[in-house]
Amino acid sequence: MNRINDTLFAVVKVLLYLSILAGIVGMLIVFLVIPRWVRTEEVLVPNIIGKTYYEAVPVLDKVGLRPAKEIHEASSEAPRGEIIEQDPEPNFRIKYYQPVTITVSIGVELAPVPSVIGKSQHAAIETLRSAGFQANKVASVHSETYLQDTVIAQTPPEGGGQRRGTKVNLLISEGPSPQSIQLPNFQGQTATEVLVALEAVGLNVETIYSSHPKIPEGSIITHKPAGGVLVKTGDLILLEISGQESQENVGRLLPFKYKVTEAENRNLSRHVKILIVDDSGERIVIDQLYAPGAEIDLERKGVYVFGQTQVIALENDEKILEKIYK
């Protein structure tokens, strides 16, 4: 019996030693081996900016890193396919096999150049800036068809594809060229006819009224400068008219505003023609190119009309609007 007990005690003792040994081994694994497995060595991230994606992959693989998802972005500096950014940055320490995010250039972003022909210089600058371009005034010339301070031409032209930030050269109108005009003698002519004639040649007019025993009401008594004198476009002509001031004598400014149609292709300018028919006859007051959305103000332009007036607006020879003023 004693021998059996001794044998059992020896077995228990061995098992106890084995348990203690297993515990020690387990603690060593927990505190020494596992942390070594978890704590991998860190490496320096190589510089891959300026390389292509396919050049960068083996560089990363060599140090134990891998490329993450590509990001594509426009760049005015780097050619298409070249890496322009990376995350983490070069020489940053990370663990083995961590992802490195790569941003690849898709080259220069091109955009269509908007039309600014017919816009004021200020509106043209804002339009180009909103589209990502720069306005550059290169020259001013006199124009018989474009109002002063409006754009006559642009380079590059509307449409096409240009690098954002490109300068667009503008040719700006200085208005009609000053012309020498020999004034005829308007005495006795109706004020309506004279005003239309002076407006057509770009002369400014002021009027005064007085009674006259022989000259009919609404006709010219005299004017300064007198007939035969040379004047220039933009000069002031003072008319003395028989009778009292009335719209029949001097007409009225036409309160007409017109906005050019916003076409589907906003970059294409449109040929706008505005025709007026009133008591003085029929005449064209606008005949030029305008950018879509441009506003035309005939009152600001100084267009006078007489009696009932019909206004017809055409774009690219198609009638868009007709309006009657009584």
C-alpha cells in the first residue's frame, strides 16, 4: 500500500513540476515571444514622387511596403502618369507591409474658353476669371459697331480646350473714330429729323425752346455751331427749337433692355441685330456679336425714338423678340 502511495505521490509531484514549467513557458510566450511577433520592425518610406506608378511599385516592395489605392488629380506641372503626392511622406517611419497612398497626375486640365465678345471689359474679366482664365488687355481700337469699353475680339477664341490659368488677350473698343463733319444748315427743318441725323453720326445734342413768328413749332430756329462749321464725333450741338418742349419735338429715350439668349453651348457668341421702326422711319441700332447672357441697354446707349415705336430683336437672323412702345 505504501508503495502505491509513493508512486502516486511521485506522479503528482511530476505533474506539478510540469504544470509549473508550462506556466513559466506560457508567461515567456505572453511577455516575450508574442510582443516580438506583434511589434514588427519599422522602415523608412522611400521617395517615389516623380516616378510612374509602375516604377514606384518595386521600390516600395523592396523595403516591404505596398501601394494603396491610386488617386488621380490634374496638375499643371507634372506630366500625365507621374506621381505628384504620396502618403505617408518620404522618410516617414511605418511598419512593414503598410499601404502607401499614391496620387498620380492626369496632366493639365483643359477647359473651353468662354466667349466675352460684346461684353464690357469688366464683365469679360469676371467671366474669364469664373472659368479659370486670366484677362489680358492688349490693345484698344476705335469701332463703328462696338460700344466703348466692350470686347471686340479675343485670343484664344471661344471654345476649344485651353489650360486653366491661360491669359486671354482682349481687344477693347474705344467707340467710333472721331470724324470731322461739316454741319449743314438745319434752320427750318423739323427737330425729329435733325435729332436722328445727329445721333446717327455720333454727335451729342442739347435743346432749348423759344417762340418764333415765322418758323413752325417743332422746327429748328438756329443751332450752334452754325451751318458750315467743322465738328467732330462726340461734340455737343445746341439746337434752338420753335415752340415748347414735347416728345414730338425731341423724342424720348427708349427704355429697352435685351438679354442675349443663353445658348446650350455657352461658349458660342451670337449675332444680334436690333431694328427700330418709329415716326422717323426704320433704322438698325445694334448689329454685332455678343456673348450669351450679355445685356444690351438701348436707353444707356442713348437711342431716341419718336411716337409709337416697334422694336425687333434678332439673333443669328432669327427673330427672338418684338415689342411695341406707345
